[in-house]
Amino acid sequence: MTEEKELGLLRDQIDGLDQKIQQLINDRANCAKKVADVKLKYSKGQSIQFYRPEREAQVLRKVMDRNLGPIANEDMARIFREIMSMCLALEEPIKVAYLGPEGTFTQAAALKHFGHSVLCEGQVSIADVFREVESGAVQYGVVPVENSTEGVVTHTLDSFAQSSLQICGEVALRIHHHFLTRGDGPKGLKEGLKVVYSHPQSLAQCRQWLDANWPQLERVPVSSNAEAAKRASQETGAAAIAGEVAAELYGLDIQTNSIEDLTDNTTRFLIIGSQKTQASGEDKSSIMVSSRNQSGALYHVLEPFHGAGVSLTRIETRPSRNGAWNYNFFIDFEGHVSDDLIQSVLAKVEKSSADLKLLGSYPKAVL
């Protein structure tokens, strides 16, 4: 048999498999539409929750558990993420607010979590994202909460203190910053560049690289990396630090890629909505605790978790607006609020604090 005949047979096999895959995807989509019909049938006029974070997390975990390769687990899960996104759009188009403008890492996190069939709407500030969800203009919002290099995003925590919204998911996104310039001059033209724009956190995450390579540039913080890329695209002698999506969106050249000082630079984002999320089997919970102005306040808050063997994943402190020297503790821990053990722990925490607010129980990030 010749090479051409062998390849021809394999290509015929691939065409046959593609046809079966296509039919199965459409079969799944038809099943999703039937799910929507059943929900409408039994809704009794009440609002319907088409998007179920715990169900999607369970499906993606099953995809990864049964995967036998050669495609990697996460790559396979991303394929199913997009299939699920398309099927969900047939049930109900999902609108999501994110910290914009278009091309930010927050938008990338939204697409990673919901898939590309979601309708994304960029907002000017984190507070605006909260307001859009609270008003019902969108079903969900995506906001950054912490970075592995620069720490917590205080605006997000402070917004939770004033909001009734629930956390219903999380996204961990590896952050790669690129040094971007316009394509109208030779690469590395140091004499022509005068300023570099970026978000303050991005400038901080690339501080060492800038010191070593472009110490003469004025570093100007702006509201987002996408805004930085937009400005650099419009100004002669301007550069930007932003992601690949922003470079493509504003037609900039990547002069140097992955300039972040720490290679494991990761940002965690939260999905916020108005409805509570059921247990998925692998969950986290977030609470805000207002302490009493007393000695050992933090110890009294944390001791019930230690006594019950509940793993804490994050603790942050923010000043309370209820008086000087009063603080709010933001605590993430493993488990779901529906668990008997977690309910027992939270009951003890509530007794030793001035106020306890559950911010949400939600599935651990799968992708």
C-alpha cells in the first residue's frame, strides 16, 4: 500500500468520526433544549435558574476523570466547556458583566468560565459590575479578587461588604504580560519610546523587567490593560503592558512576551450572582466576619475552624466602616454551607463575632 492510499483511508476514517461527533453534539443540544422545556413546565411562573454552576462543575470533573488521552485532561475539559456554553445559550442566553473594557484579563476569565457563547458586557469599575448584577441587567458578573504576586483586590472585598450578591464560582487565570508597541517602527527603538501604560498591578508585576530593560520610560498607570493598549495604539512613542487579546484587539506588536517577574503569576476571579449555589461535591465557601473590638478577636474567629479540622484557604483583613479600629475578616475555606460540619463551625463563629455574612458556597475552580 502506498503512502497516499494509507493517508486516504485515515482521512476517510476521520471524516466518518467528524460526522458522528457533529451528530452527537447536535443530539446533546436538543437534549439541552428539552431540559429548558421541563424547567419551564414546572416553574409555576417563578424565575428559572438555567445556569447551574454545581452541575457544570460536576460534568467537567467527569470529563477529566474518564479521559484516557492522548488529549490532556484540561484540553478535553475546555472542549466540553464550549459545547456546554453553546447548549446553555439554546436554553437561555447568559449575560455577564466584567471589568472592562474589551480585552482585559477579566474578560478572558469570563470566557474561560462561561465559554464563548456567553454575552459579555464590559464595565468601567468593579462597583459597576456589582450594580449591573444587582439591578438584574445581567445574570452574573466577573471580578478579580487576588493576585499571586500583588495580593488582594481591595475594591472587590469592599464591594461585598455593601452587597447582597452571592459568590457562585471562581476562576484561576495564569497571567502573561507582554510588552506592546505600535508596528510603525523598528523593534527595540529605545529612543522613540517615552512612556509605558498599564494597570497599576501589572506595572508592579513587571517592575523588575522594566527596571532592567526600559528604566527610562515613564510608567503611567491606567484603569485597565486594555485601556493601556488602546492608548499605545493611538500615541507615537507609547508602549503598553497587556495581554495577547489586547494586542490583537488594538493592532499592537508584541515586542517581548511573558515579561512578568514571577512565572507562576496567577489571578483569581470570582463569579457573582443573585442566587445561591448547591453543593457540587468539591466546594469552597467565603464569609465576611465583623469582629468585636476585643483582645484576641481573630483567634476567636479562627479557633472553631481549627477545632473542626476545616481547611482555610485565604484570610484577608479590611477596615470596617462601623467605627475606627474595627475590622472585617474575609475568610475562604473548604466545604459547603449545607454540610453539617460547616454549619456547626459557623454557628460558633457567629457567637464570637459582631456579625457574620455568608458571601457564598461554590464549586472549586475546575479549569
